[in-house]
Amino acid sequence: GDNEWAGCPDPAGRLAAIRQRFFATDQSLGQRRMPLTRQAAPFVENSRWTAGNVVFATLNVPGPAGTSRGAEGLSAANIAWLNAAFDTAAALASPGVMIIWQDDPLDGNSDDALVATLIERAGTFGKPVLLVHGHSHFYRLTTAWGSAPNVIELQTFALQDTNRWVEVTVDPASHAVFSVTKEQS
């Protein structure tokens, strides 16, 4: 997101450091690491994996406005990675695709070409697509998104809601594939 690099002094230097520290291998972080497919350097933060034949992809789309300040070529790389995710899903006959990025695509300040690509590819894919994002700092779950009725848009809770989260269940055998539950501690 923008707080990690785009909104910082020297965004290009900050992004380079983040890439080196967190995205240097083809493995996820965490206790149970999993193999990832990463986009070619320098855009190694964009990753993809498959679980239960569902395709998951992360894209470096910081808010506000999906800005790529300090990251030359990021917008084109994101569009290429989004297309690659849908190409992979089509090749695998996946039941669904989950796309994860930070910028709010409905705030009127997004990367128009990226959002248009998402709508076009989701419409052609024709199966459930879950777009998970943050940025506008409130929970929102919207179905029948734009001209792509199979897109579900999920905006997660923000900092002021540290006792709240969402749980997404992925069931490849279900017609809906994705179900979302709000949780609170």
C-alpha cells in the first residue's frame, strides 16, 4: 500500500528495500511457507499461487489513485500480471480468481486502465472473481460490480477497527466459490 512505500520520502528507494527484504525468494513468508510465482524483476512483489485450483494474485496497486510514483512501469506491470492471472485461471479451468491489491477502485481516483482490464477479464472469465482491497478505511462488500456481475468487491476493515476482521472461505466445489464473514474479537 501507499504507507509502505509510495507515501514515503524517496519512494523508489523504499520500494527497492521492501522488494529485497520481503520478496527475494519464490516462497511466501510465515510459518507454513508456500511456493509462489513472482512477476519478473523488478516487480517481484506481484505474486500468484493456486490452491484448490483457485487462482490467487497480488498486485502492487497502492492508494490513493493506484499511484506508481517512484516505480516506473508499475502500472503496465500490474496490467500484465492481472492478465497472467486470468490466463492461468483459464488454462486450469479454475472455478474462481481472487485478486488482492490496496487501492480502492471505486473512489474515482484509480488506475482506469487496470480497473477496465479487471472488468473485461472478469467478464470473459465468467466465474466468481473476488477483489480484496483496503485504502478507504471502511468495510464494504459489493456484488455485481460494474459491468462485471461476477466480481465481488471486498474492502477490509481499517486501523481503527483492530478488533474486527474478515474471514474468507474458499470452497472450489461451491458455485459461489468465495464466502465472506465479518468477525470481531
